[in-house]
Amino acid sequence: MSLLERGFKTWAEKFAQALRKEMDMELLDRMDLPRLAKIFGARLCTPREIRGMSDAHLAQLLHEDTSGWSAVTVVTGIASVIIYNPSHNPGRIASDIAHEVAHLILEHEPTKLVLSQDGSLVMRSFNPKQEEEANWLAWCLLLPREALVSSLKRRLSVMDIAESFGVSQTLVKFRVQMTGAQMQIKRSSAR
């Protein structure tokens, strides 16, 4: 069951389209994630770029376990830093970064982290609605429906679309299914 409010998906598509125009991007351009982050007041970095990070902590953070952490935004005063896991594949990294920027765009309440006194236990707050909103907006920013339809009309494969937009094939398949893009093309071909 979706937690998204009625009209959010349409708003996200229109916002992504308007933002791309504002950034002087063409319909089929790949999103420039460092530029996108900068527009919304964030800088991108990996754990290796954080001063004072121990080798043990780096080893733990950069382990190639796909179930591990993906990205986090640290907000200090007026500055925001998006720290992402560079050990993931490029499509996942793009999605992770866009997700974090989407939280900034949507002005979501930051997650709270709670450490035990010895630092061994970390708990965080989790808002499922905010996570779903950030996912949907991120996917619209990376692969807008209009661009997806155009790519499918040109008979590009899922792999070609994924490579062109710098996203995963899983994301392309999901967007095709969830946006009704394939159905739109079939209907227009039948006319």
C-alpha cells in the first residue's frame, strides 16, 4: 500500500521536468548529480574524504555488502553533506544520491540517530512516508516519465536506457511498470 498522498507522483514528475529545464538539460540528458546536490545546498563525498576516519571504520563502511548502508545526509547548520557508499554499482549510487537530494528538496525532517553510551548501538528514527516520497522524486529526477516514453518509442532496450541515464536496469523496469509508459506506447501504436 502506497503512503504517497494523492497527486504526489504527478507533482514529482512535473517538478523533475521543470528542474531539468531550469538546469538547461535536454530531455534525454543524464542527471548531473554533483550539480543537483549543489543546487540544493549539499556537497557529495565518500567516507574516504572524511578527515579522521580510522582504517577500521573505513573497512566497515566500504564493505561491498549490498545490504549495508547506502547514503546519508549530514546537516550541520546551513551546510549539508551527502556521504555515499562508493562500493555499490553506479546505478545504485545514482539512486542513493538522488534519494538524499530528494529529502532536501522536500524539506523532510532529518532522521535522528541515537548511540548507546559506549557507541556500540545505533538506533534511528524512520518515517516510511518520507522514504517513499524521496524514492519517487529521486526516480523522477533520474529517469523522468517523458524521457522514458521517448526512449521506449525509440525501441531502446532496458540495458540501453539504464546506461544512458546512469541508473540500474531494475530502476528502468520499475519505472516502465509503475508509470504506464509501455501501455501508453501500445495505445498510441494501435491508433
